[in-house]
Amino acid sequence: MIKSINEKPEKRIEIDLTGPNGNAFALMGIARNIAKQLDRAGANDIEIDVIIKDMMSGDYEHLLEVMEKNFGDYIIMYR
């Protein structure tokens, strides 16, 4: 059976915050990778750097908030 590409389920990246991908540096790397993949949507290196700087401007909870705000459509984070 051939289906339309529009029927393809959207897969989100699942991040276990209690595991090795939950540390701040890993999360910033994931954010950078997602942003580069979305480059076709207009994200450029300067905008990515602004997001990463914002992630680094506060504590861990702030980093998670920025991650959710910018990439919440593409990720699911578990505590």
C-alpha cells in the first residue's frame, strides 16, 4: 500500500533528562543539531548561536525552558 507523505506520523526526539543526554552540554548539542536540520526553515548560524547563548544565560531549568520554547514541536523530554 502506498500512502501520502502527509500521512507519515511525526516522530519526536525523546530525551531522558536523567541519562547522559540530559546534561546541559548534550542538550545544547541536540538543540544545535535540530536547528541545523531545520535550516531549510530559515534558521541560520547566528540565530542558532542566539538560542545557545540564551540556554547558557541561566540555570538548568532556564535551559530546559528555552529548549522547550524553541524545539518543543520536535522533542519530548522526560524527567
